[in-house]
Amino acid sequence: MKLLVVFVFVFSVYLVNAFVGYPSSMSADLKAAGMSESNVYALDKIYKDFQEKAAQLEAKKIGGIKYLQKYYDYLSLRKTMLKTMPKKEKDIFENYIVKYENRSGY
């Protein structure tokens, strides 16, 4: 049981580190690639809301399962958002996310 707790804690710390630091150029890059401003704004909002919730959990020294739940909520919102995008914008996002996923990005 202790090993599971340690694993969950280490994994949650990894996720926090993976998403720390919002690259300010990301929105501009997506817009420059042809994504609409409204979709860029929606993705920004989803990501920043996740960062805020993660920071609140971290400040309260809460990690593990609660943090993972917020992360999966974020991924679910992002996936739902992507389903509403036109194919061209989805492709722009998919190409871009390969570059930044787990490296301080959406």
C-alpha cells in the first residue's frame, strides 16, 4: 500500500512539472498556424483553469488521486472541445500538441 501511495505521489509531481509554465507563444503560434481566435481562447481557458486548480491542490499539499482527477477532467474538457473544432483546426492542434505535450503546453 505504501508503494502505491509513493507511486501516486511521484506521478502527480511529474504531472505538475509537466504542465508548469504556460508558454506565452503557444496562443500566438496556434493563431499563426490558422486556428481561430475563439478556439485558441477556449483552449487557453481550459488550460489555465486546470493550472489554477492544480496550484490550489499543491498549495494545500494535496496530490495523488485528487490531482489526477483534475488532470483527467482537464483532458476530458480538452477532448470535448476538440470534437467541436473544424477538421483543419483539429489538425493544427494535433500537429502542435505533439511538439508540446508534457513539455509545458496544452
